[in-house]
Amino acid sequence: MSVLQAIVLGVVQGLGEFLPISSSGHLIVVPWLLGWAEHDLAFDVALHLGTLAAVVVAFARDWWQLITAGLAGLRRGRPLQAAESRLLWLLAAATIPGVVAGLLLEKWAETVFRAPALVAATMLGLGAILWIADRSSGRGEILRISARDALLIGLAQACAIVPGVSRSGATITMALFLGYRREEAARFSFLLAMPITFGAAAYKVPKLFANGGDPVVIAAGIAAAGVVGFLSIRFLLAFVRARDYRPFVYYRLAFAALVWGVLLVRSSLLR
């Protein structure tokens, strides 16, 4: 893989991780469309270091408040009393379904799931569900989130092990169905991204370097993902304060149509 290819994939990761359009699906389909050699799933996970840095920087103040409140709650013996402390522990609990899904379906994620036709199907399916959910948005705030809602959003995040579903798309969709405001749904999704992204990177990235990954190429991809990821967070939070998620629904449908169109053309050429 060249440095230019790594940067392109980093940009794709930075956009797809936080916009509800699926970074994993794009990291499979973009090289396939461009005729690039298939890369390892571990490289995709390495790009998450960039988006992890983006979400840490974008929500540094939020995380400081959550962590200090959580520690204070533990010292008092009432970790679920204060709103910020409660949110911290609910974020931790909501991460568990995604961790379990990642461990159980790791081999499938590296093989069976990395198929453009599957990505197109899930892009279409989640796009339709997001469109329905967007009409269900309410006035809920994440500081008042219930344990049930946090668990349901965590279960939705677990579905993102399948490329094309989109981690942010699935969590935002579930939060909208549960009656949270569009901006609040995105904010909870972004906060929830940090623990599972950190865990996946800590698990996969050492394997990438152990298998001889080029540090310069990897660093270029991570840097691109970080910069674009930060800008994507700022963009989406500002965008949904005044508008809905329909543009992302339309994009998902168009992307699915493109993939299926290319599949049909290539299969006809092989006959």
C-alpha cells in the first residue's frame, strides 16, 4: 500500500466513522472500486487510532467532567447518583455488547463480511431504518438516559460488526427511535465510540506492526483519519441542530445502487 492510498483510506475512515455512512463499508468498497490490492482488517483498525484521537480532542471537556464525576461518585459510594457519573458507567455498560460481538464474530469480520454485495445490502437496509427513525426524534437528553436505553444503543452498536451497518448510524438510529434529539443522539454515539475504539485498536494494531506494516504508511493513514474525523464531528453536530439525517439516507441509497451497478457490469463482462 502506498502513502497516497493510506491517506485516501484515512479520509474515508474519518468521514465514515462519525457520519452515519459506515467507515468499514467504505474501507471495503473504495479499494474494490479503484482496483487496489485488498488490505488487512488490522489496517482498518489502525485507522481508528486517528478517529479515536479526534473524538478525544473534540470531547475532552466532556470526558474530563464524566471521569471526575465518576470517580467522585465511587468515593462517595454512589456512582449512579450524579448525572455525569451515571452517564460514565452507562457508557461503559453500553460498550459490552460491541466487545462481545467483536470477539465472537472476529473471523467472520475478517472474511465473510468483507463482501461488496453485503455492504450494499446493509447500506440500503440501515438507510431505510434511519429514515424511519429520523421521524421519531424527540426531546430526550443523554444526561437523563436510562439504563435500558443505554443497553439498547449498545446492542445497536454491536450490529456494526457487519460492514455497511455503520457504528454511528446504528447508534444514532436507535437513539432516535428512543426519542432523543438529533444532536443528543449524535453526541451519545460519539462518546460511545471512544471505549470500543480504544479496545479494538489496542487488540489489533500490535498485530499489524508485528506482521511488518510500514510505519510511515500507517502513520499517514492515522493522521488523515484524525484530522478528517475531528472535522466530521464538528460538522455533524452543527448540521443536525438545524436539519435532519435525510441527506445521509439518500447517500446510503445512492452508494448501494452504485455498488450493485458495478457488480452487474463486472459480472456481465466476465460472461
